[in-house]
Amino acid sequence: MGLHRQVVEGLGRRIGQGDLRPGDVVDITEVQGRYGASRTAVREAIKVLSAKGLIAARPRYGTYVRPRGEWNAFDADVLQWQDGSASSLRLLRNLDEVRRIVEPQAARVAAGRRRRAELGTMHTALQDLERAPVCPGGDAQRPARTAGGGAATRAPVAGPRGLPVASRRSGVDGAAPGGLHGGRREGSGCR
């Protein structure tokens, strides 16, 4: 990882984890010393973080951390830098709630537009989902494994126009009654 990226990652993580809070002034000289970076490298990193909505600059005030509500909440880096923070978990719960509202209707529409040739794939994917053991925590990044070592579920099946037909549920356990997996049993295939 290059020095520029190290500064972006380090400063982004400090902001995301709350070490630097909204309204705090970012001391450019301190950042230079911490990472052994030139003023130019720090300025470039600040441009990246500014584009992600984490920081801004004001004349006679300096570079400061913006309020969380102004951050690009769907940026992959911003999500990663907040990993484990209360606001990150709240965001995941909110996204799961929206997903639970939208997915059934999207699946209904996709199933209505499906082609006969897709029925077998849809049926197999549904059976795989129903049989799949759920790892503790329902971690979508660590799906349960089948006896043969493969993933217990297939990739999401997309209907015409890319609408989802069936996919593995993911999110934060406990966000819905019975967790996100409808209370299905935990399996021994978890890694």
C-alpha cells in the first residue's frame, strides 16, 4: 500500500472509529508526522476524504471533520472504517429493514416475469436456501459450507431485468424477530 493510501486509510479509520469527532480540526502537521508523509501527500489524502464527505476545509478555520450525517454512508471505505461502531450497526439494521420491505415485492415481480427455463434454477436455489444451515451471527461473508465443502447456497438468482428472485438473507442478527434467518437452526457447516 502506497503512502498516499496509508494516509487515507489511517485518517479515515480514525474518523470512522470516532478518534476524530465531527467538528474536530485535522492538524495537517500532526498527520504528516504520524505517517511520514509530505504536505502534498496529505493534501491529496484530504481530497479523497473530502470527496467521501468525511472532512471539509474552511478559510481561517482549517480542515475539520464533518457531521456523520454528511458522510457518504454507502461508500465501501466509509462503511469499513466505521466497522463495529454503533452508527454502522444502526445503518445495517436500517438497510435490512428496507431490504425486508422491498425484497418480497421485487421477488414477486421477478417471478411473474420469469421465463420457463428459469424455473428449475429458481426452484433449486429456493431448496438450497431452505436446507442451508446458518452460521452463528448469520454472517453473509462466511456462509455455511455443505458436506462437500462448497457454499450451501448458490449465487443470487436474478430474474428478467436483473430483479432478484432468491438470495441468501444477510445483515445483523436480532434486527428482526427470530433474527434475519427466520429462526432457522444453526448448522455444523459453519467455518
